Amino acid sequence: MAEKKMTRKEALQWTLDIVADYASDYPENAEMANQVWEVLNKMLAQVSKSRKKSDAPSKTRIQNEGLANQCVAAIAAHGDEPVNSKWLQEHVHGLMSPQKTTAVMKIAIEDGRIVKEKDGKNTVYRLA
């Protein structure tokens, strides 16, 4: 079983305790120890802050939404026949891999514009 690694926060807390003990054991170096303690305490505060997650969509998400629109248009132009990811890669500029096609089509499926179906081992997409 993997051993749990120490986080930066835990390391800074541990170091702050050591610096505080050092300052009390060696009063002649107390001023320097206090400065070190202040710097480490600021670092601990920075590490302890939780990051605010942005509400804005990422650059990739915006790009994928544009590609999803192109996919829906291509499928609509193709007719009622379902298409697979290989067909989409051939007919939509910007889809270069099955993984990218799946990510883009997931957006169109979430919007309710496309339905994903299994045709044996193959996955096919059709208009909703």
C-alpha cells in the first residue's frame, strides 16, 4: 500500500513548530527565528487558501461547443441515417481523434440535440 506523502501545508506547520521551539531554546537567535516564523506563517496562509474556481467556460469548452454546432449541422445535412465518430472526423474540420469526437459529441448530447446509440460494438449518433 502506498505511503501517504506529506503535504506542503503539513510541512510548513511542522517547520513552524520547530522554529518556535528553536527560538525558545536559543534566545540569542530569537529575532532571526521570529522573522523566519513570520515568513513561513505567510507561506502557510497562502498554501491554506482554497482556490476560487472560475465560473467561465474554459477555452477548450468554448472550442468544443463550436465543433458541436458543426457536428449537428453536418449530421442534419446527412439526413436521418446515424453516423459514427469516423464519419464525423471525415466531415467536420477540427475533429482529429475519436477522443476529441467523443468529447465534442458529449456536449451536443447534454444539450439534447444529439442522441447516442449503440449499434453492436459501434457507437452511432443521430439527431434528437
